[in-house]
Amino acid sequence: MAVTKAEQRLCERLRLCGDEAQALLHAMHAGDAGRIAVALSPRAPQGYEPPFACADASDFPWLPARVRIPAVGERPTQYPDYKAGMYYVLDLSSCWEGAALSALPRTPERSLDMCAAPGGKTVLLAAQTELRDHTANEVNAARRGILRQNAGRCGLPNTRVTGLRPEQWARSGELFDLILADAPCSGQSLLCKGIKNPGCLGAATVRGNAKRQRGILLAAVRCLAPGGYLLYTTCTYDPEENERTVAYLLRRVDGFMACEVASLAAYRTALADFPAYRLLPHHGAGAGGFCCLLKRDNK
Ligand SMILES: C[S@@+](CC[C@H](N)C(=O)[O-])C[C@H]1O[C@@H](n2cnc3c(N)ncnc32)[C@H](O)[C@@H]1O
């Protein structure tokens, strides 16, 4: 396997060496680490099970209760139940990121998914808690259309779809007690799913994404009610877009702390001095991702 300088740099930045570095590089080259999951939607009644074979959930102790992992070879979108909106198909790694919501102490009264399209994290939220007053926001008009379709298909209750930019949210005066910021990122994990993503390891790409993510987070915290929670997630590996972006926020804004997520303890990153979690392809739950749950203090 011929390793590029950019790949080598990534391993160094992640402080991966030996077998771990080899495993990441192998996954990036093989492109076969992707794995899908399905989140049961509010349309699926209690006791509903999808009409296809699923993997044993006990192998994934962090898996939210209303998420299933189709057995290898199953194609969940081929069943009428998919069209009927009983479930939403997404990456298993996305479900791992969303599992951080298990640390929320109560059902949010008002929630905002700031980067919501096509709708995976919003459906995951609905799979884990009641949606009482939810906003699914997407800046890109075409993607917003898909988000609207998915929200309708999955029967998301009490949900409005909006298209404000982060700085518009920051000025809106609206407050939420849960905000999801599943930020646009360099998408390095796409490589491990066999999807070409030229330049995703480049320093300029990473820097540009980190800058945009910081802007999104700074806007998000202005919409967070006292005592509220902010879940930051990405599907990329570079620490600049993950640990360092959260560290930047914690430096810049007073009154925030990163929360422990007991179900993800095994994935705690060593690259931060606060609780945050990273998944890599060789952990066996898809192509990987990052998550950090932040809490605003009560003042
Ligand atoms: C990782 S995707 C979100 C995936 C979605 N949360 C899901 O689970 O299905 C990031 C989204 O952020 C949107 N986006 C791009 N630039 C943005 C910006 N500057 N501010 C807010 N959102 C942005 C993209 O259009 C994209 O839909």
C-alpha cells in the first residue's frame, strides 16, 4: 500500500502509530468500512420491527433503542415500509455520533438541528426522545427540499423546516434547549466508504472547514438557552475540525463545558483535555466520526 504524505500527516496529527495507523490507512484505501443502520421513525409503532434481518445489537452497546443494523446484504430501501416512512436509512457512524444524546437528562422542550439535511440526525433525535417543538434547518435550498420530504415521509411531529444561515440564527433571538450542529466538514470518512473526495486531506480544505465550523458553533451558542445542550458532530478525522474546534469554542465562550457520555466512554479521544469522542473505521461501527456534547451553565 503506497501511503501519501497527506495520509501520513493525518496519522501523525491523530497520534496513531503501528497497527492503528495501518488500520486507518487500510480502510481509506479499501473503501469498504461503511455500514448502514436504520432509525425507526415516529410512524413505527411500539413493538414494530423492520421486515429484514438485523445484526445482533449487543455488539453495539451504545446503540440507541430504536435503531437497527441491517444484516450485511440487506437493502432496507427496497421494502414498502421504507416508502411508508417506518424508518430512515443512515450511516451506522452517524448513529454512533447521535448516541451522545443518551446523556441528555430530560426531553428538550425546544430543539434546533442547525445543519439538518437530509434529516438523519433529526430522525435519530426523534428515535431517542419526543420532539416537542423541533426546527430542522438547512441553508441549501435543494437539500432543504429533501429534508422536507424526509420529515414528511417519517411523520416527524411538531417539526418546522427552515433555511436560515447561522448568523441569522445568532441574531434571531430564538432560544433552544438542544441544538444539533452536524457541521459541514472535509468528509475524510467518505474515503473509507469508497467515495472519492479529492483534496479532503489537504491543509487548506481542513482549515477552511474548521473556520466554517467555528462560525457555526459561535452562532449556535447564541441560540442556546441557559442549561441547554449543544451536540457537535462531524464525519471527518482531522483534529483541527474536531477537538481543536471544540477547544476554540471553549476558549472563546464562557459558561460552557463538555459532558461525559457514559455509553461512549470507550471512544474518548486522547487529543483533548475535555470529554469528546472519536470513532475510527477499525472500531467496527462504520467509517467513523466525532462527537462532543456541550452544556451551557444555568445562568
Ligand atoms: C453533514 S451535513 C448534515 C447532515 C444531516 N445532519 C443528517 O444527519 O442528515 C452538513 C449540512 O450543513 C449544510 N451547510 C453547509 N454550509 C453551511 C453553513 N455555512 N452553515 C450551516 N450549514 C451549512 C450543508 O448543506 C449540509 O446539509
